[in-house]
Amino acid sequence: PIGCGVVYSLTMRGFKVVLIENEDALVASASACGQSGLYSSNVSSFEETLSQCTQVDTGVYSSLNVPHDETQGGLFCQVDPWMLPIALATNATSNGASIMLNVTVNSATWSAGVWDI
């Protein structure tokens, strides 16, 4: 759940975040990015959040009430593989993030410390 994990992680660090999904469902494309079932919060900056998403923070599963199982060196969501990205996104919106569905980004420019999309 790369997109949902990033929006959760950045929101928890106090960033103002908008998750933009090209499809009409939250975990249909960019917000899930292949649904790996992994989440990492062991990072201190935006760049690290993006680059270290392979490190798993197992405490997040418990804190968001997502059933999980650590077996054979892997961490897997039980019951429904979409529970984690949906829980991450729900928590992020509760903490101020915005989610825009069915929106295509055609261009983006960085100006005066903010993105103009």
C-alpha cells in the first residue's frame, strides 16, 4: 500500500498531505501501487519515507486493528489484503489528510514551498 502508507506516514509527521488517485476507488491504482502488504514508519523525512518503504513496522497493524501474521520472515494481512491500505488512508484522513479520487495529475510545479498541481 505504497500511496496509502506514504500519506499515513507523512500525516503522522505533521505534513499537510493530499493523496491523488487516478481511479475511482481508493486502492485501485497509485494509492495501492501493487498492494505489497508492507508498511514502514521507521523514517524521519519525506525522502526516507519514499525510499525505505520496504522496512515493515509491525506495530502499525496492531494500532490500526488490522489482523496480521508474521510467518517465514514475511508479514501478511489476514482475511482481506486491502484492510491495511484502507486503514492507513482512514487514519490519515482522520488526522487531516485529503483524498481525491478519479483525478489525473497532468503537471506539478514546486513554488514558494508548496506544490501546485
